[in-house]
Amino acid sequence: AYEAADAGVQWTLAMLNTGKNINESCATDAPVTNTFQQRYLRAFAFADKVTPLAAVPAVGAVATLAACMHGGGAWSCQCPSDGNPPLAQAANAPLGFAIEMPPVNAADPPAPITVRIHGCAGVQQGCLPNNIGNADAYVAQEAKFALVHTLRAPPAAALTARGLIAFPSAVRVVNGDARSAGLTLHAGAAINSANVELVTAPGMPAISSLVGDDIGLAALAVLPRSEFFTRFSGITKEVYRTLPGLGKGDCMVAPSACATSITDAAAAGHTILYANGNLLLDNAVLGSVMSPVMLVVDGTLTLQGKTQINGLVYASALTLGTGGSPTTAFVRGATLVDGDCCGTAPGSVMSLIFDPDVLQVLKLSAGAYAVVAGSRIDR
């Protein structure tokens, strides 16, 4: 029973970090709907925290989310989108565990998620405290999980560049959020706003939405390039590349297949993405307003066609369209360029849109969960 509960802790952590859409059996086989994290956790953007989705159970009952039982030489699991998993209530198996995430009041301050695992051996009628008399052995383990964020300090502008900002042809930059002072362009060097349509917060002059020659950003030019990334992410790119649940594309080894790897990873549910080398996205769709992505490109990112990205984009350099191929793409969230910005193709109608709500959802969901040191206890 103890080993079953311990396996349940590790399994829950792995499922939270898998980054892939799952079905009712906790597997990635079709039909899949959403990730384990999206299924069982809810981001309260206004409260800057994440809480379990479990409903408050009746007195004496337990609101379980998922369960796994081992029998016949194999494990079987259930991850229902709604309601308790039947395996937790009435399974007969030599070994098993049920997962509980106690609900948290929306008014409570942000805190790590509490995960309680009910482990049983010789299971006769499920594995829950209210029927443990039907199991040969029962133990409960509790641990707290905390998110290692990949976006700890979101930028305040639609486009932030470590170097200078200038566009050879037309681009539209939007920030209607008064809370961020309606910043459109933020640079460590000069800003040339020619060819830029600036849309800022109501009542604010467009010129006031530009912040150039920022000595804080400029200082990052004399530091390793990853310092610009770390300023907003809170972790280094080296750590980011090793996170579980990361969707990857190797644009240096297989450049032709790199874009497909990235778009397929996003479609499968991955919210953190990484491309090693130059990446060209043509008519791609990454993320949504409710499920945004964080795309990190260690190279030049080129956006073509009707590409749509909801989330945060980080790239060493950014090109909007190519010669003879204008773009109507957009990025909704924010864009970071670790150097000078940007190249644009004639005829492009590219939009860079600041969306604080998208960034807040990403801040609360993008990253990897880890067990808080010293939080594991037996009950």
C-alpha cells in the first residue's frame, strides 16, 4: 500500500508535466481533449493563483480526480473529465491508488497545490478512506506541488527588444491596456517608429507608448544573451530546454521538419515550445487565448502567411514575411527579441498585440511542477 501511494505521487507529478492532451483513460490515444493540468487545475487570473478543480465534497466523502489499479499484470487508469473515477469507488485489484486534490477557497492566498494519494493493497471495493475496511492495507501520502514558472515577470510592452527597433515596412503594434501604460515598443536602444501603426490605451498619445534607450535593457547587452531571457522567465534557457513537457523542434539538424515538430507539439497540448535554430512558420496556429503557448527560438523566427500565435514569443531575431511573401500574421500576448528588431516584407500587415490576460494565464500554467522539499508526509 505504501509503494502504491508513493507510485501515485510520482505518477501525478509526471501527468501534470507530460504536456500532452489525454483521454478518459489518462492515455494520449485519440480521442483526446485536454492535458491533465487543464483537466484538473484552474487558473484564477485575478487572484494570481492556481487551484484544483475538484468540487467541495459532501461531509465524510472524498472528491477524487483520477485513479489507477494494477491487476492481471498491467495498470489501468481513469482520468474522467467530470465526477469521481469508478476505479476509486469499486475496483477489485491487488494494488491501486486514488488521487485527491483538496479544493481551495478562491479567496485564499496563492500556495502550492496539495496532492493526497490513497494507496491500497488487496483492494476489494475501491481505495478510499470510507471503504478501507475492504482492503488488506491502506496508507495515505500527502505532498505539495509548486510550479517552476517559465514566465515569472511578463513584459509590459507588445514588443520588447534588447537592441534597437525599426521596421522596413508596415506593421501594427497594439497595447490598449492602461495598467501597463499602453506601452507598444520597448527597446534598449533607439526606436524608429516610421512604418509603425501604434494603437495605445484610450486617451494616451501614441508617442508616449514608446520607451527607447532603456539603460536596464541596454545593460543586458554586455551580459550573456541568456540574461535577457532570464529577466522575464526567471530561469535560464539552459534550464528551460530541460523542462519536462517541452515540445521541441531541431531546426539545425532537420530544418524542413522543424516547423512541423513545433506545430504538432502545440496541437498535442504542449504549452512550452523550443526551437533550436532558425524557424519559419507559415500559416501556423499555436495556442489559443484560453490555452496560450510560450515559444522560444534560439535563432531567427520568420512569420509568414496567416500564422497566429497566442502567448509569448522569444527569439534571437524576428522577420515578418519574406521577399515576395508578405504576411498577415499576428502575435497576441507579447514578443521578446534578444537583439535588434525587426525585418518586414513589403505588403505585410503584421500585428503585434499586447494581451495581459493571455500573459497571466501563461504565467500561471507554463512551466513544470516539482515536489516542495519537506512537504511529503504519511497520514
